[in-house]
Amino acid sequence: MAEGAIAVTGASRGIGAAIALELARRGYVVGCLTRKGRGVEQGKIDSAIKGRLLNVACDVTDEASIAGALDQVSRRTGGLRGLVNNAGIHIEGESATLPTATYEEVMRVNATAAFVASREAHRHLAAAGGGLIVNIGSYFDKVGVKGTLAYCTSKAAVGAITRCLAVEWARDNIAVVDVAPGYVETDLNREFLRSDRGRTAVERRVPMRRAGQPEEVARLVAALFGEDIKFLTGETIYLDGAQGINP
């Protein structure tokens, strides 16, 4: 197993937790960056992988906190070999009355934090001879949905950040990929997705007639690290059951 770790932001629950656990199962050391510093907080962690999970406190809205967390992961594991920008929030609100502060909060967590974490990871990855950054975007980056202006805008920005960094950092052997899920069942939306309204919405909009699972996103992210295809960079990979192309 090579030295260094893969840092995952927002690793406490949902997709982030699934990614951290899947990477650890595949033999990677994972820096679990969470606000509370407790790491994965849901489900039972197999003792066989517990030692591969490094819990680090990190506030993704604080640049110094991000830089310090990545420095800590690098120092304690022998370097940084990858980053997953997963931390995110989803706040709905009608655009005509959406407070600017709410819009900026969503942008700060979903988009600005991804840029800052990538920027702070760059020196570590460049020093290691390269690496991979995976941004967790959303199929919402290309659709118009009522009440989700801030979220859609932030995820479109994630795609743009991915493309720009991929072009700029190719010379440093750093690949950047955007994984964009559709409906994925987590603690935050499970109640809605299992309601009559939620099931109807999914069955109507998603050709596969179901929501995805965090573990499916995690397996794709882990596969990107495992295959190490440096020529795959700057792209957005949609994982949405064909929802985004469904007329």
C-alpha cells in the first residue's frame, strides 16, 4: 500500500461516509474531515478497516481550517494522494424571496469550499508527483428546478471548477473529475423518498424507477482512484439512473 491518504470532506454521514468506508475497505488510508472531528458517525465500522480511518476536525467554510486539516492528514500519513470534495448543503427557497445570505451560504459550502480544499491540496499532490481530486457535484447542474436556485448554481460551479483545475493542473499530473449523482437516498431525504409523493416523483423522473444508494456513488469514486486513469480529467460523470437525459 502506497504512502499517503485520500482526504474526504463531509465524511460523517450519507455519501461522504459511504465513500470513506469504501475507500478504506479497498486498502486506502482515509482522512475523514468532518466538522465535529468524529469521522464516520453512522453504521458499524468493521474493525478490519477502523485503523485506516483518520478523523480530523475541519470546517469547510474556514480556509485556515481546511489548510490545517489537510496538513494534518499529510503529516500523519506520509503525504496526500487524493481528495474528495463531498461536503455540501441543500437549502430550498423561492428565488423571489431568497435571502442573499442563504444563497451565499450554499455557494460557500458547495462550491467555494471545493475550490479552497483543492487549492490547499494542490501543493501536497504536486509534491507527491500527482494525484486525483474528485468533486461531488449533482445532476442539478444542468436543470432548472423551482426553489433550488442556490443549489443548482453551486453544483454548476463545481463542474466549472473541475474543468478549470483539470486544464491548469494537468501539467502537475493531477486529474480532477466531477461525479454528479441524481436522487440518492440518505438520512436527509429518506423520509421524502419513501413517501407517496417522493416515490411518485422518482418513478416519473428516473427511468430506473428508484433512487440511488450512497454505496453506488462510493463504488464509482473508489473505482476512479483504483484505476488511476490520468487521461480521464475535467469530465462530469452523471450517476442518476438516466434521469438527466430523460425527456
